[in-house]
Amino acid sequence: MQRIDSASLLPLHCAERKKIAQPDSRGPYMSQTQKDRPWLIRTYAGHSTAQASNALYRSNLARGQTGLSVAFDLPTQTGYDSDHVLAKGEVGKVGVPICHLGDMRALFDQIPLDQMNTSMTINATAPWLLSLYIAVAEEQGADTTALQGTVQNDLIKEYLSRGTYICPPKPSLRMIGDVAEYCYKHVPKWNPMNVCSYHLQEAGATPEQELAFALATAVAVLDELQPRVPEEDFPILAGRISFFVNAGIRFVTEMCKMRAFVDLWDEILQERYGVEDPKFRRFRYGVQVNSLGLTEQQPENNVYRILIEMLAVTLSKKARARAVQLPAWNEALGLPRPWDQQWSMRMQQILAYETDLLEFDDLFEGNPAVDAKVEALKDGARHELAGLDSMGGAVSAIEYMKSRLVDSNAERLGRIERNETVVVGVNKWQEGEPSPLQTEDGGIMVVDAAVEADQIGRLEEWRRARDTGAVKAALADLRAAAEAGENIMPASIAAAKAGVTTGEWAEQMRAIHGEYRGPTGVSRSPSNMTEGLDEIRDAVDAVSDSLGRRLKFLVGKPGLDGHSNGAEQIAFRARDCGMDIGYEGIRLTPEQIVSAAQDEGAHVVGLSILSGSHMPLMEELMERMRNAGLGHVPVIVGGIIPEEDARRLREMGVARVYTPKDFELNTIMMDIVTLADPRAVAAE
């Protein structure tokens, strides 16, 4: 295969702000003397294998994409090799598996990294994946000081929303600092940390909470970094911190939120840290628009949602994103196909290249409605920030922030259920024509089940071929560096070159720092949000009397899927309906869930799996339930589950299957009550 012409891969970097024309009779929003360059156009992508993902990247680049955004699978994100017991069913599902240098080499084959701008959505294992990336760049002969891109590297939001953390907060914060310090010295154009508010909004954050929780995270990181560098160099390091945000459907509010982010970040860097140079106080951010708002019902409507949400982060020059990646119309159904990703990329290209948007100064400057909303958001965020500061900052306030997100998400879902928030095709105008976009393949791409075995085979071959002595020595050096509190990046890069695997690297971090189980945000005490639940609460009481004890509902998340929002809301509502709930959070094995069902005497078991690994995980769990003598206990499951898979799950004994279209939680609650009572007392 011929090497791609490197000129065709050159990213269009966001330029410095150009001088604009002086005000004239045309008004404050006049045309500029020079057109702005477009933002980086990316597609969040990666699946099945490094080789298949590489082919997708090169295809997207050839079609006009100007930067890469790498999605890693859950074992890679949580520090497990593809053959680990917890990786079963998860390999290659939500991203690409990267177990070692060979995988990373294959991922970027024929892509010159010194001419690419690469974003890697990786957090707990960010030091390791960046080490692999640097090692591959050096193999290509690249000058590593010229590398451009980003590692997300934000662990606090992982504790709050996404759930791919490994170690406790304080050592995790130190590792974030290690990456930033190393990049500042050796990879100066790289963004070493991407404060991610994206998942905060998906977890239910209000705009004020999203602003405050993200900025509090950035403050925690800057406080960690400040003692690591000479005082005169700190502004440079602060200037490399970037953000990754969410843009929801409330277009005006989202645009104002971004303007508030710009102002507050400038304020924090100047007043708290004394950064005087405005260029180091710029709010630099990338964005993916809101995947949470995409609907399984009438999925073609998602095209309009994606476009409107993109406008919120592109129309305002003052708060325009530096990089944009858009989901595909069918992400509520499953994994997008290459054509679906291309369609979203074309949306960006049409706005950037066909319209005259980039020829004008800021369209909203001086607008009184916009100014008032921005000030209101800033005031609300400052109030939240003051509260977090009084608790000792973001790390100390993790449990508080998590509980606030669960509460806010419950309020959001309640508004949809009560039709106070209209979602077209979901709670209003549900009738519609069948989508012609959902063809014989269901409108999604399915990862071949053989991918996992193939990946494990390559991993075993890698282990056999490497120098075992060099690996042991590299791991010993890595552990020694971590134990001594030294920067782990040099030892991690050396380990990457020696052939160490992702699981082996993470095992050292677990051994030194321990593992962490984040707060669930769901207490066992009912909230005051019980309005409209009287009928269900009466039914729960009646069934509980029939059972001889309180109806016990066990909620579990098997596998590595850390998207816990749905499980939290089910547990939250079940608790408020009067059930005795059991919910221990994420990353449980089927064995642990069955053991809990047995120990706690569960009447119904509910499982949430959003990673696409529902078939292998449910097969194992149902078999373990039967072997434990619990075959009579109803099991329900929710997730992004195609109809064919739902049919197979029901055939294997699953009592109910729920997908994103089943948004009415009270209906699910009544199903649980009915399942718990074989005589259907609740229905009577």
C-alpha cells in the first residue's frame, strides 16, 4: 500500500485572531479584512481493531477531515488488556483496542504524526497512551517537539459522570500533572489536559453547574501544576490547558454559556494566578455536540439537532470552538457506519466553506439579551464555585458534585415525562413515517464477534515475541518512579518501547496507588421528589405486604461501561417509589451481581449496559443466575440494544428489555412491581 501524500493530511490549524476593519456605517458586525480559517474538523472514531480504525482514519482524512479524534475501547480506557476477564465482550465495541506499541503503530500506519493534530479521548491511562503515541512518532522519525494534539486526561469528570477512572483522586491528579509537566518541557505544542465538561451535561448538569464544575477541575489542575515550574513559566503552562465541552439543543443558552466560559476563564487566570498576557488566558476548547439529546425515535430528526447544536459553538467568534466533532444521526441506535460519519463531517464543511460565517466579526457583541444571559450564567457559576472552594476545591467536593448531578438529571427527566420539556418524536408528535435511512443492516454498523478473539491472538503473539527481560526491567523502573513520586512519563515511554502492555502499565499504577470506587450519587433515603408517584408507591406497598418484606430491587452495571446516568435514575426513581434498592455503582462482574442478588434476596434484578456488550454479558449472567438457583428471579436490562438482540435476550429468559425510547420511568417502575408479584397484586 502506498504512503499517503503527507500534504493531503496537513491540518488547518486555527489561526490567531485577525485584525478586523474599523467600525463604519455598516454597524458593529461588519465584514473582516481577512477571512478566518475554519476550526479543526474531526470525527470521533475508532472500532474493532487498530488496522480497521486506521483505514477509517485515512478515508476520513481523504474526504476533508483536518484532524483525528481517537475513540478507545473500554478495556484500553480502564487499563486492562483485551484478554482480561473484565474485558470480555467489550473489546473493540466503543472504540479501538490498544494493548501495546504494535497496536499504536498499526493505528497510525501511513499517517505522519508530525503533520497531524490528534485528539485522544483518554483519561485514566492518558500517560500511557501518550507514551505509546510519542514512541510511534519517534519510530516515524518525527520531531516530537512538533507534535500537536490533545489528551483529555481529566479524571475528576470520570468520577462524576463517565466512570473510566482507575486510581483515587489525589494520585490521579498527580499523574495529570506529570503529563502536563513533561509536555511543557518536551512536547510544547501538545495540550496535556482537556478539562471535559461534556459528560457533565450528559449527567444532568445545568449550565451553571457545567461552568462551575469544569472550572473547579481546571483550578485543581493548575494548583497541582503551579509548584512544578518556575514562576515565570507558569503562564505558558496555564495557556496549554484546553477544554472539551458539550453543546445542547437550547441554542441561545449554549452560545451564552460558551461566552461565559471565555470570560470566567480569563477572570480566574488573571485574578487567581496573576497571568497577565492575554494570549495565555484564551479559552481554547473543542466540542462534540450533545449525543444525549439524540433520539431512537424518529432518528432522522437528529440531523437537525446536530446542526443547531453546532451553530451554538461556531456562530459567535468570541466563543468559537477550535475543533468540532459531531455525532452521527444514528448514535442512539448503535455504532455509526462510515457513511453516517461522513454525513456529519459534510455538515461542518458546508458551514465552514460554503457560508460567509468566517468573513464577519462577532455577530452577538453588544446584544442586550445575550449580555444579560451571559452575566446571569456567570453569576450562577461564581456562586457554585464559591461553594466548591469552601469545601476545599473539586477533589474534596466530588461526592457533593456527584449528588447534585444526579438530582439535576432527575429534574430534567421529570420535565420530559411531564411534557414540560418537549422532545419531538418522543413525548410529542410521536406518529411518523418509518425511516428510510434504516436499511437492511438496521442503519448501524455491528462489530464482528470474532474481533475479540483475533485481538487476543495478536496480543498473545506480541507477548511471545518481546524481550521478557527488557519488559521486567521497564516495569521495575516504572514502579520505582511512581513509588518515589517522580514524573512517570519518561519511564512510561521507555516501557512502551520495551513492549509493555496497557494492562501491565495500569497494574503498576493500581499496585502503587490502589483502586477507587466513586460515589454513586444515589442515597438510600427517599428524596422529596415523590409528586405523581402515589399510585406506584401504593402498589409497591401492596406487593411488599404480599412478599412479606419490602420489595428488593437490585440495580447493576456489569462490564466496563461507566455511563451510569440511566442506572442512577432508575435507582433514584425506584427508591422514591418506596422500593428497597441495591446499587453499588459501575464495573461489576456478572459473578458479583449474582452474588449480591443472592445475599440481598433481590426480587428483581435490573442491569444497564450501554457499551454494546449486552449479549455476552447477559449470557453469562443468566447462566450464573440459573446455577445459583435464582432462575425464578426476573431480570430486566436497558441499553442501546438493536431489536434483533432484544429478541434474543428475551429468548434467553430476560423479562424486559428497555432502550432509549423507553423514557417514561414510571412505566418501568410499574413493570418492576408487576414482575415482583406473580399474582399481579399491583395490577389489581
